[in-house]
Amino acid sequence: MRILLVEDDTMIGQSLRQALTENGLTVDWVKDGVLAQDALSQGGYAAVLLDLGLPRRSGLEVLRRARQDGDRTPMLVLTARDGVDDRVQGLDVGADDYLIKPFEMRELLARMRAIVRRVGGHAQSTIGTAETQLDLSSRELTHAGTSILLSAKEFRLMHALLERPGAILSRTQLEERLYGWGEEVSSNAVEVLIHGVRRKLGADVIRNVRGLGWRVSKDAS
């Protein structure tokens, strides 16, 4: 999943970005409300982690404007404000969930998975097809009865491909899902990851569509 992190505290932001990346997520981090609004307008995020006390434009205002513009991206509010009125206001404006600082990373990850599942209509923490399934909580990929644990980048790759089985994703689309802003991308990075997954589970787990990109088949081979 590609996540937008909106947090003005440098120490908290760095810690969250590192932890999220280590858990297989691609993270774009901005530090004020105006930059958050600009990033949201570009789209493509699976979820937003939004602090309320932001410079230039409050998190509540970012949330309000996004919902007024029809943006349905799942948003999880992170804040030190623990008053009931603050929580109620955020939820009424359009937040999908609320987490009070300080919090445990595993709870944050679980709440993120939950709000993304709700928006996508998934009751379970797995996505994919009858033959190929990805467990979003454990990073376990199962194909044709064989299961493996994925590295962080392998997880991002398979998450992108299994969100919509059968859809063809180009190199550029996959790179956008695999790397955050400012990360260096080698010319064969996507191929190296695909080769690694195929080596573990077989060449048919990811299909190449010549000149267009890659996909995971909808149905069992």
C-alpha cells in the first residue's frame, strides 16, 4: 500500500516512516496541511495517517476539504488530543478512525488494514484469487498450495498486483507503488523483484504481458 503520512514532528515522522517501510508499505511524508492537500489532490493513496496539529492548515481542515472534494481515501487521525469532543469532531468531519498518541505500532498497522478493508469491501485480511492469496497482516503469499513470507518490497509488489487480479500494471505503475518520494530506483528493480517471487513460487505466479507490463491471472491456471 502507498501511504501518505502527514506529521510535522520530525522525530515522530522519521520513526513512523521507518516502521511503516519495514512493514512493507510505501510512504510519502509531508509536514504541513498545504502540502498534504497538494499530495491528496494527486491521488493514488491507499490510506492517510493524519496529524491534527499541523502548520499552515490544520489536519481537521485538510480532512474537511478532502471530503468536500469527494476524496474517499481512508484517513486515520493520529493526535495527542485525547478529548472526546476532538475525537467526535474528527469522526464527524470524515475520519475513518482515530488513534491517540502515544500508540503501539502493531495497533496502528491493524487499524490501517481495517479501514482499507472496509473501503475495499474486504471482510478478511487477505486479497487475491482462489489460487494466489496474500495475507496483509502476516505478509504471507500462497500460490498453488505453497506459502512463503515476503520481503517488504516483494509484499508491495504482490499487494499492487493482487488488489485487482487480471489488471495489467506497467513498470511505472509498479515503481510508484514500490518506492516513496526521493527513493532511488534502479532500471531493473521491478524485474529483480518479480524474478525473486517467481523463483520461490514458480514462473506462472506473475505473468508478463509483452510491451504492457505484468499481471496475476484472475483464475487458476
